[in-house]
Amino acid sequence: MQSEHTFSTKTSTNTSTKTTIKTVDENSSKDTFDKTTAINPLQYDARSRKLLSNRRLLAYLLKNVCHQFSNYEISEILPCIDSHIHLADVPLNSQNYYTPDRIIGDSEADKDPAEGNVFFDLKFTAHVPENDITLIVNVESQNNFRPGYPIFNRALFYVSRLISSQKGTVFNNDDYGRLQTVMSIWIFPNPPKDLKNSVHIFKLTEELIYGTTHLNPDHYQKLGIAFLYLGDEDTKDYPLLRLLNLLYSKLYSQKVSNVSDKDFFNILTTQFGFSSKDDIFNEVQKMSGLGQMIKEDGFREGIEQGKIEGKIEGKIEDVKNMLKENFSIELISKI
């Protein structure tokens, strides 16, 4: 009897599931990107990490791409997300976070002497209600779909590190029964046009070549990769894409938004349950100028203050130049 475990992919462009029909060459030199949405990579990384650390947004990701949470409400998932949500700008030593009971946090920099440092955009754990399952989740926001190598290979490497780094942090010696499930979620704000508004999930499946007995899926479905390709704001039939498209359209000024600031606020509060005081609005406001950040009177005052400060700075420069030319103090004092 031979049983083979292989990667399978589930592709969704709406609420139904269908088989992938078209193959996209990740190494193709053909440019199918919308170049108007290209942004500075450093700016992109910092903005995306801050946005994706929002707990309600993480809850939506878990519900839609992790089958363990699919039957739970967002309000039930929120308390399941560990308080340790780590961003790549806060590197930690993963070896410091092992406890006999459960993982309580982990590091964005999983270090292996042979491999060097691997930095995750965002990494956290979530505990499935009413059972003993803990998920280690990595979320990446990737603007470049074709970085010069198949992007799936990078995702596979990341999810493999999430598995291998558990030895010494989640379990010791040969206690592999404590191995926890991992999921790496990749968001592509600017994918090729033929992939826009689609969700792909890759996971291990069993292919029974000969025999009749199947293994327990809980024993081998320990890792998964999700690719979320964004596109248009009006993707109303798939709420997760709708939410991400709305957020990213406001996040980057290069993306043309068809949704007014007022409608954006109303959609997030009424359809997705965000509080009007949620930090996500502050982040979007700071990054995209959502709303009126400065009142008209304050703006005018700022202009006048700027003029005064500009005159002072100009005087200082004049004094410095006159001192260099050995002008007398009496003459300088008259300017």
C-alpha cells in the first residue's frame, strides 16, 4: 500500500470554490501589472505591516483562509488571537518563548546558522476555541508578484521555517506530537490582471494510491499557504476581498478609489464591525489623508506660522554669512 501526500490548491474568485483553469508563469517577463499602483518598497512595507496588525482584520483573515476558524463569528475569533502580535521591526529571539504548555509568542527573525535570518512581516498565534489546536500564522504583504523567482517558493520556504523553528520553542527532543499547525498568508495588492480578485489556498492532501485506509487529516494537514490577489473595491460577493480592497485603495494614493471617505467609514463600521474609534481609521488617515486632518483655521494659522519661521531661518543664515565675512557686530545687529 502506498499513500502519497501532495500539495493541493483551492481557488476562489467568489463565494464558490472552483478548480484553477489558467496557469500563470511567475517567472514570465511579460508585464501584466498596473504600473500606476507601483509604490516605494520601503514605504509599502512599513504601511502594510501597520495595517495588517489590526486584530479585527486578522480575525477576518483567519475566518476566511483557515478552516479551523471558518465556523466561528468574528467576535468569537478576536479573543483567540494571542496578545503577542509581532512586526518585523521588532526582532526577537525565538528561543526565548518556549513554555511546556503552549507557545506564547515567537520571533520575526528565525535564525539558522546555515540560512541566516528570515524576517516575517507579521507573526502571531491563534488558539482555536473549544479544542487544543494552536495555529502559528504569518502574514505577508507582497507588492512584487515576480521578484525574479517563483513567489510560491518563497512562501513555501517561510511556511517550512514556521514548522522547523518549533523544535526548541514549541517542543523539545522528539516530542513531535506537539507540532502545531502553521499558515502563511500572502496578500498581493498589485497582482497580474488575470489573477485579480481571487483567493488560492494550498495545503497538504492525501492521495491514496493503493489500499482503503485513510490517515487522519489532522495528522498531516499541518501547513498551509494562502494567496490573496486584490483588485477592485466592488468585490461585494467575497467579503474578505471587499475589505482588503477597500483598505488598500485608501492606503496608497496611487490606487484610484471610487469610494468616498464617508462611505469608506460607513462600510467598515456597518458591514465589517469596526469601531468608529478603531486604530485602523487613524492609520489610514495618517497614510492617505482620509478626512480633514487640519481645520481650515488651523491650516491658515499654520501657513502664517510657517512664514514667520521661514523669515527667522533666513535671518539666521544672513547672520552666519556676515560673521564669515567679518562684518561688525554693530552692523549685523541692524538687519
